[in-house]
Amino acid sequence: MNFLRGVMGGPSAGPQPSGADTIQKLCDRVASSTLLDDRRDAVRALKSLSKKYRLEVGIQAMEHLIHVLQTDRSDSEIIGYALDTLYNVISNDLEEEEQDDSEEENSAKQVDDLGSQFTEIFIKQQENVTLLLTLVEEFDFHVRWPGVKLLTSLLKQQGPQVQQIILVSPMGVSRLMDLLADSREVIRNDGVLLLQQLTKSNAAIQKIVAFENAFERLLDIITEEGNSDGGIVVEDCLLLLQNLLKNNNSNQNFFKEGSYIQRMKPWFEVGDDNCGWSAQKVTNLHLMLQLVRVLVSPTNPPGATSSCQKAMFHCGLLQQLCTILMATGVPADILTETINTVSEVIRGCQTNQDYFASVNAPSNPPRPAIVVLLMSMVNERQPFVLRCAVLYCFQCFLYKNQKGQGEIVSTLLPSTIDGNSVSAGQLLCGGLFSTDSLSNWCAAVALAHALQENATLKEQLLRVQLATSIGNPPVSLLQQCTNILSQGSKVQTRVGLLMLLCTWLSNCSIAVTHFLHNPANVPFLTGQIAENLGEEEQLVQGLCALLLGISIYYNDNSLENYRKEKLKQLIEKRIGRENFIEKLGFISKHELYSRAAQKPQPSFSSPDHMMFDHEFTKLVKELEGVISKAIYKSSEEDKKEEEVKKTLEQHDNIVTHYKKVIREQDQELEELKQRINTLTSQNEQLQATVTQQVSQIQQHKDQYNLLKVQLGKDTQHHNSHGETFQMNGIQTEEVSKLKEELEEWKNKHELLQGQLKEKDSVIEKLNSSQLEMGTTEQSSQTSKFGGLEHNNELQKELEMLRSQIQLQSVEISKLQMENQKLQVMTTTADPMLGDSGATAATGSELEGRLEQEIKELKSQVKALSEEKESLKQHLDSSSSTVAILQDEKSKLQREVAESKKEQDDLLVLLADQDQKISALKIKLKDLGVPVEDEDDTESGDQGEEDEDGDEEEQD
């Protein structure tokens, strides 16, 4: 401690050592001291000197400080001092804060170089960064916080190199992700800043961070901090989210699939009172809107953008954005960014575009949001960036939206104009002919987007009539545009009108005819192209050349004075072909053309640079080549081209007809297939029913057999039960009853024997009387027959009595045997019971029970047999139904085969048509006519034509 007091400026008699000497002594102390306290004090002293003597401490102490980090891990205090010292040496933030405004730029550059050089020295050994990652894992505040700050500074100085080291380090990124879960806000917030630097321009690290649940944690922090009302922590989280999502399709898809888009909706919930927004809230909301735009950017893959747009509509995010759009008191920059965001959320998505068309502004009476925005666009008092945003919104609303295009154009048509309210079409016309050149340009571009790739609307727009002044007849919109163009207005106005006319006339021969019908238009264009004007007018000359070229290329030769050949001769005489092509090339060579071709959003540094539209640059790229070729073609080539075009159109019509036939047959085939599938399913159901019924019959058979077996077993069971009862020898009363019954049977037997003897005596008497009567001849016939009858009756009665006696004797013998058995068993089982021994249940009761059970079983057997018969009948009916269905199935299969055969014939016909088209295309190519090849899939579906097509080809 005495040493430190001398170093730090304590009283001393000798001369004071310099800063470099002091630092050297402290470094020696750190390297050589054996006591931890001494090393700790020396490192603390180096920390205090590191801000003032940054260069000296960095050069002399860095190696010793790294050694302390490696060896003194057990002491968190000395580790914290060492990390703070390294941060002071490497970081440029402290130097930038201390610099005065009067310092020169080279001083700041030297500071940056110094931090970069020390960072390079530190990361030269990759183990140092790995060691730092390990220290960041420590929970101790005095170790973790300075470790986070030092790693952030390293990433700022040498980002790509440090990113690569962390990427290859085991669990390197995962360790840093734990910082977001730290309960101490200081560390958590600095962890967000660290991850910002870590994820810059590194897709691999961005993916790892995203899959480490970064989205969930960052959104939780934003919610905890109060969404858009939060502080700078929300801003830092939003910047980190932008790093993770921008130009990273994998993370964007993960963000959407994780339902995180739904969690963005509360960010844009603003109240009715929007006055007095803080600067931080404006910044936060601006970043939130930019984050939405990252997900739906036109530069993203179309599929990913479309899915995000649909998710934003279904979760209500688009509706929330439209609420901000129509709210009052919203700051201008937030309103502008909201318009841009809504634009990209609805761009190319029909559902979102339809919803946006239904949004009304909260006015009295309510007006559509599109009308309100267009009012801002054509208002020259509105900010320039806001007008550009509204134009972009209108373009996105009409992008691939023919329904929206038709609604806009319909507001210009005479039959739909409402004089009581302002429509979108009226606003566009008003802007088109206003005195503000920027309004002219914006309205012209907006109207051109309403006609983009829609030939029907181009024709309908020709019906629009405008009243120019009182007393003068109305003129068409096309004529008014050309009138203003010829009046020599500002360059921006003329460029806008020329872009509108080029879009309107392209791919629309009727519009070209209307344009050429005005005799002043062609001379004006040729005059503009032929003049040698300054650089500002070169752009107008190029657009005039493009418009004249479109009038030639899409000319149907319906006007005799302005046929293709005559227009080309006019160019040759007044302009010259080479000069015309040179002027046409002025467009694509212009600097503003190149800027506009980069992205759809109109972004200009100033209104003067607002010249080209993104969609128009695509049109120029498409037409420039074909117009140049069309200028050099001869009349014969044009005729041949026209003939070929007509032939191709005829063939296309034939092909279209066959395609329609094939499509109809495909539909019929699909219907037949569906019907077959339905019948097949019904057949399967019936077969399943039959199988089920067969199984039920089999079950009933098994039950019947089981009952038969059970009946036999029950009979044996009762017999054995009776024998068992008899063998038990317990029921003495039943034995006595059996004896009584035996005696009764004996008495009956004796009685029957007596009756039998009486009958025998009667028979003998009758026989003797019959013999006596037989000798007498006078006995009457009637008495004879009566005696015989009486004799027969007696014999029958005798036989019956004998059979009864035999049955009774058999029963008596059975009972005697049972009696003997019972007596034997009773004597052996219990001699105490005597002659009145025990016996089993009475035979009569057993017989009664058996008879009752037999009757029940017979009734069940009868019921089962009846059910079996009904099932057989149902099975026969099902079999007949199956046979009918099989017949129908075979008929349908024959119909399908016939349809396939017809389709094959059509394909053969289409193949012949394809060969003819290919031959014609080859001829066209030989003649120098550019021919675009059709898709192979369409040509593969074409069939052959008949022999008349072959004769036509030979001609």
C-alpha cells in the first residue's frame, strides 16, 4: 500500500515519476507480486490510469491483464478491475465523449485506429475471446457487466473477426443469449446492445439467435417496457429485431410460423388524444413500422410476403394501421411511414386491397380513405415525402388489382360521375391539369397505374370527355393530354404526360388509332425528336421517340395516312433512323431512370428528381428493343409479319378451341371419376354390410350349436346332479316319497293285470259265441259285421293296454333299480338314517325342469331358424344390388375409355397444329421477325390437326 500511495501522487521528497514509469512499475507489480491483495491494488491503479494514459496502459499492461483473467478467476474483484481496464483501453466511446467540438477530424480517426489496433492484438489469440465468453457466464455483477461491455466493444471494432470466433466457439452464441434472461436490467439492456453488434450482417448467427428463442424474449421485454411508450430499451430491442429479420427469409418464416406477428398488434394501439408525443415514442413507433415493412418488403420472396400479408390481415394488424392512418394529431413523419407501411401490406394481396378500399375516413359525410389520400397527393401545400408516400400507397393498391383499377376508371366515365361528391377520378384529372408540375406528374403516374396491363380499361378511358371551358365542346382525355403536352409546359409535367400516354397506347391498337386520328400529334412528336435541344430536353425527346415507336409497333393500319410504312418513311425523311434510335436510347441512359428501376417505392431527394416511375422502367425495357427492330423492317417484312400474326392468331384460336374442348372433357372425366368413386364407395359399403350380415349369421349358427351342446350338457348336469344328490344320502323324505311312488306303481300294475285278465275272459267268451254263431246259416249279415267290428275294437284296446303295461313295467323296473341304488347308498353313507335314508331331488321335479328347458331351447332354435331365413333373403337382395352396381361400374369404365380415346384424337390433332406453328415460327425467324416461344407445357398439350392443316402448310 505504501508503494501505491507513492505511485498515486502521495508526498514524496524526490522528483515525481512520469506516467509511463508508473505504469511500468504497476505492470511489474502485477506480474511479480505473490500476494493477491498487491496484484489487486496494482490492477485497480492501472484502471484509474487507463483513461488518461490509454496508449501506455494498452501497450504495457494488456498481456499482464489477460494473464490475470486466466489465473485469478477465483477473485471476482481483480477480474472486474482487469475487464474494466481492458474496456477503457479498447473502447472508443470514452474518447469520443471527451473530445471537444474544436478537435480536428484526424484526431477522431486516430482514436478509431487505436481501438481497432488494440482489438486486433486482443483477438489475435482466439483463446482470449473464448475466455471472455466464459467470464460472461459468471453471475457476479462485477464480472459479468464489464465482460459484456468489453465484448460489445470488441464487436464494434472488429465485428466480422469476433463474430467468426464466437460462431466456432462451443455454445458461444447460447451463452450470450442467457443475458436476456438476467434479472438485473443493466446487464439485460447491455446484453441487447451486445446482440445488436453480434448479429450485424451475419445470417448464420442471426439464425442461431432466432432459434434460441430471441423473438419471444425480445417481445416480452418490449411488452414489459410499455410497447411504443417505453424508453430506449424498446428502441434497442426493435433494432435487434430488425437485424434478425431484415434480408433473412428463414427468420422471417420462423417469426410468422411462431405467431409473433399477432403480438405486434398492441404496438399500434393509439388513443384519441395524439397530442404531445415524446421523441422516444416517435422513434419507437417509427422502428415498429419499419419492422412491419421488413416482413412484407417487395424484395422478399413473393410467397413469404403473401403469407405475412394474410397473417397481418387476419390478426387485425392492418386494421390497426388504417386506424392510425385516419387518426388526427399523428406526427407527420409517423403518418408518412404508416402510409408506406400500409402500402406494402396491401401490395399484390387482393384481400388486403379490398379491405383498404372499404376503409372510410371519420368525416361527415364519410369519405373513402383513397379519396382522402389522393386529396393530399394533389395538394401542393403538403410535404413532399407525404405526397410520395400517398402515390406509393395508390400504386400498391392498384398493383395486380384489376378490380381496383376498374373502380378508379369507372369514376371517370360519364355514367358513374356523381356531382355531389369528389371521386378519385376527379381528383386525378384535377391534378393532371393543375398548375403544379409535381401534381401533374403524380396524377399522370397514378392514372397510368390504373391502366397497367389492362387493355379493357385503356379502351374505356377513351370515352372520358372533359369540359375545358364554358361554350366550348368537350374534348377527350387523350386529346387534352396531347394539348397540354404541345403547350410547352414544365419538363416534369411533360415527362409525366408522356409516361401516361406510352402506358395507355402500349398493347392497345384502338388507343393508337385515336391518338393518330388527331393530325397534330405526329408532327409534334417528329418536331420534338428532330430538334437539337439541351440536356434537360433530351429526356423529353427520348419519351417522344418511345411514344412514336409505340404508335408504329401497335398500329393496326386502320388509318390510311398513318400506316406503319408511312410513319417509318416520315421518320426516315425528317429524323433519320439512326438519330431516332439514339434519341430513344436517351431514356435508359439517364441517371434518374437507373434509380427508379431499383425499387418500387418512389424515393427522391428533391421534387426536381421526380421523373421516372418504377413500372414505367419495366415498360421501356420491354419495348425499346422491339421498337428499334420495327423501325428497320421493310413493308414486305411488315406484310409477312402481319400474315404470320394472323395465321398465328387463327392457330391460336384453334388451339384455344381445342383447349376448351379438352378442358370440358377433363371436367366430364372428373365428374365420371367422381361418380365411379361414389359408386365404388357404395359398393364397398354394401359389401361391408353383406360381410357383416354373413358374420352375424355365422354368430347365430355358433350360438345355435352352442345352445345344442349346452342343452346336452345341462341334461347330463341334471342327471349327474340328481345322482350326486342321491349319493349324498341326506334327503330322507325324498327317499320315502320315492318308495311310496314305487308302491303306487305296483298297485297300478296289479290293477292293470286284473283288468287284463277280465278282458281276456271277455275275449274268450266272444270267441266261443262266435264259433257257435258261425255254424248257423240264418245269422244276419248285419250281426256278423257288427261282431267283427266289436272284435276289432277289442283287439285294438287290448294292444293298447299291453303297450301301456309294457311301458309301466319298464318304468317300474327303472324305479326299482333306482330304489335299490338309493338303498345301497343310504346304507353306506349314513347307517343312522335307516331305511328312510337321504336321496336326491325327486324325479318328477327333474323331469319338469328338463321339459321346461327343452321347450325354451326349442323356441330359441325356432327363432334362430326364422332369423336365419330373413338374413338369407337380405343377403340375396344385397347380392343383386352388388351385381347392378358392378354393371354400372363397367358401363362407366367404358365411357371413360371412350373419353380418353377422344382426348387422344384431339391431342393428335393439336400435335399437328404445333408442328405447323413451329414451322411458321422458323419462317418468321428466317425473316428476322422476333418470335417469343410459348411454354413447353402449352405446346405439349397441343394436338394434331387434320389433313387440311397439312395442305395449308404446304401452301
